[in-house]
Amino acid sequence: MDNAIAIFWFRRDLRLEDNAGLYHALKSGLPVLPIFIFDKEILKNLEDKSDARVTFIYQTIKALNEGLQKLDSSLLVIYDTPEEAWKKLLTKYNIKAVYTNHDYEPYAKKRDEAVAQNLKKHNISFNTFKDQVIFEKDEIVKDDGKPYTVYTPYNRKWYSKLTPFYLKPYPNKKYFAHLFKTKPFPLPALKDLGFEKSDLEFPAIHYKELILDYAEKRNFPAIKGTSHIGLHLRFGTVSIRELASTASTFSQKTWLNELIWREFYMMILYHFPQTANHAFRPEYDHIKWVNDEKQFEAWCKGETGFPLVDAGMRELNATGYMHNRVRMLVASFLSKHLLIDWRWGERYFAQKLLDYEMASNVGGWQWAAGCGTDAAPYFRIFSPDAQLKKFDPELKYIKKWVPEYADISKYPQPIIDHAFARDRCLKVFKEALTK
């Protein structure tokens, strides 16, 4: 067996620079073998065998491996369940310590607890670090130690705690010499994982110029006013410290607030894991959803007869992305106009969104349905027509995604009447909440 090594386990942190767990691994004094596990438990739940996120991860892993090879190291890529992957690693290497970064989603927490217990039996330490957020877990809490459940006071506390220390990048480069020296490991082909290459285009890490006008442009889906950085945040191809530092440097508080919303929802999911599939406010689980499957299909396809809703859904289906203002509208429309369980929509977004992140997606859907933390009251119901006039007055976004709207005879009639839907929603929600 080879000499003692440490392992760094890449997950949602696919970069060599400014990576907390990798930094600590490299400073451990042991040669560091980097690994990545294509988790069969996760991949088996993906219905689309050309899922663009798998292609993105694969391409990123390939680039990461090329970077490591220039440093006379290599990335060991394993396609298996975490349990089986670690069994094989333990038989092949003399592992003294394992390093990785925190993940806050329910599946990830259970996975890491199981791995940690298994490694402990072999006297191997399992060391995890904060990397994908500025503040986590109990770092931003009320004075009594309880977690915040409303965003605004959380935001205030977040800013009050922020100092340059939290934005300082980890100087990984200084310690690259401590990487495990090895010949290149073979990389499994995408087809070996049971997937095909997606043809979707992935946004580049390009945000510094865009955030300068973010506050003025962010609500208009027809213009390029948002950074599309969500995909890179999701898989850690960019550092949150870099993003928050850039926003602070340029005094772009509106953009930074969006990053804080992300951390707020991650904190909520950490403290209230049941919200992954239950309303934060339990009384909302009593709502009698209509759950009309034909209307749900029309919503999925972008054929509701409400042009801004349809444009958003078609953009999502075609690109894996949807403008954030439109996300709020389509979520509100599904849960309040159509009275379809918000979980149906959340699952559809989970299948389609390139930047899907459970905490933010669940949080956003519950906000739209009125059942989450700091939620819009149930009686606040977006008017699709009013939203269209306000945020796409020249119909540029509509013309791009719903071209047949130009000829009203070719465009489907609305699948529901707005006034009827509004009255029905108010009645059904009120009945559920007064029980």
C-alpha cells in the first residue's frame, strides 16, 4: 500500500482556487489526492439522459483534471454510490484524513454522516468546511440564538457581521506542491455514466459589468440585465467570496442582497429540513389543491394563454434558464391561479433549471405560494397582464418566445379566467387557514 495520504472530495466546489476544504487539505502536511464521485444515487433520479447539468459537471471535471495534470497530479473520478466508492478507496490507499466542504441539503447531510461514521471506524478524520456561503448554520441568528425566519432582520444582521475577513480568498496556489503526484487517471466517458452530451449553451462567468446596472435592469426579461451566475454558484465554479467581494467593492447592494437571499434560504433548509417538501407554515399543507393534470401540462409547455407565463416556461424548456421576475410570476400562476400544489412546480423546475439549488428553489416556490418564510400573503396574487405591461411593455420578450402571439387567432385562449381564479384562490386559501 502507498504511503499515507489525505483525500479532498470535490462536490459543489469545482475549482482549484479559493476553495476552503482544498486549502485545509493542502495544509495538512499529507499529499492530497483529489477525487470526484459521480453519485449513482443522484444520477438515477435524473429522468433526462441528456440532462445538461451532467454535461456541465462533466466538462468542468475534465477542465479541473487538466489543471491538476499541469501540476503533476490528477483527479480520480469514480462512478458509484458514495458507500461503495469509499470502500474501494479504503482498500487501495492508506488514507489518514478526508477533507471536503459542507453541503446543507437533506440527502447530502445524511450521505456525509454515513461517510464520516464509516471513516471513523478506520480512524480516519472527516473534515468539512464552509465554502459555498459567507455565513452558514448558526452564524447569523437572533440574539436568543434562534434562527431567523424573516429575511429583512436576517439581512440586517448579515451586513452587521460582515468584515473583510469573511471575503478573504483562500491562497490555495501557495500549496499546490502538496498535491498527490500521479500519472493521469482515466476519465470515464459520459456514456459510461448513462448520459449523453447536451447541446444547451452554458453561461460564462461574466458578471462584473452586468451588476453595475443590476438594480435598474434586473426586472426586465427582454434585456440582459442579470448575471446568470446561478449555475456557477450551484456547482462552485466561482467562489462566493469573490462574488460578495466584487459586489461590495462596486457598492452593488441590490445584487449582494440576492446572494444574501440565497444564504437565507440555505439557513432555513438547514434548520428546517422538513421544508424541502412541506410548507414552512404547516397550516398551508391543508390547502385543497385542484391539481388538474391537463392544466399542469399546459403550464409546463407554455400554452396557458397568458403570454408572459408561456414565454417564461418556453425559455426554461429551451435553455434551462428563466428570468427571476418571470419565475415569480409562473410560480404564483401555478399555485394560485391554477391551484396546483407548489411541489409539482418545484419538481418541474428541479428537472429543468441549470441553476437548480434546492434551498433557493423551495424557498422561492413557497414564497410565491404564500406558505414559506417571509412569504407574500396568500391574498397577493400577481396579475399576468399587469406584470406584462410593467416588465415587457414593448413585448420584446414575448416576441422572442411566443411568436404566434402576434396573430391572436393562432395563440391559445387563456385556460382560466383571471378574476375567477383570483376569487377561487382567496376562498380556498381562507378555508384552509381558518380550520
